[in-house]
Amino acid sequence: MRIDGYSFGSISIDGVDYSNDVIILPDGVRAPWWREAGGHVYAPEDLQEVLDAAPEVVVLGTGYFGRVRVEGATLAALTAAGSEVVVERTGRAVEAFNRLADEGRDVAAALHLTC
């Protein structure tokens, strides 16, 4: 998969436009993605599909302005599942995802599109 473009509140993945937060897994995009913990935090329960997939790398996009918080328990759960974790503002997270995908790495992403 490839992210074609991102701007505040909008992302295009493999030619399909989304206006809600997304999870990108090797087998497809999950959107809209609802987070039990709330809109501005990544909690382990919100990433169960990612944890189950246990990709080599997980990219977490913290929003346009970087306002989403990643709980320590989330980082611990992803690491325990064997994943390397990259946390960046969503614009940089998109760049990281595409670079990792281009390198042939097994990569997943959870991306907050606003704030």
C-alpha cells in the first residue's frame, strides 16, 4: 500500500480518499476507525488489530499538530508483540510509512488526520 497524499483531515491511500482516522494493515485500510480511549490518545485496546497482526514496524501518526498522546502501555504492548514503533506527527508519519513500505518492510500505521 502507498499513501498518495495527506492534508489536515484528509488522506488518500492507493487512490481512495478518507476523511476519518485510519488504520493501515497489510491486508487493507480500516476506516472509519473508532478509538475506545477517546480522540486524542492511543491506547492498547484501540490497536488490537495492529497488535494481532504484529507487523515488523508500526507507525503512529499523532495528528497534524501532534496532539495525540501515545500511552506507555501502548508502546509496551506493541514492543511486546515484536513491533518497532515510530511516533511522528501525521505528515512525517506518512513519509515514514511510505519509506518503510518502499523498503519492503512489513509496516502498519494508525493515523490521526486532524489536530
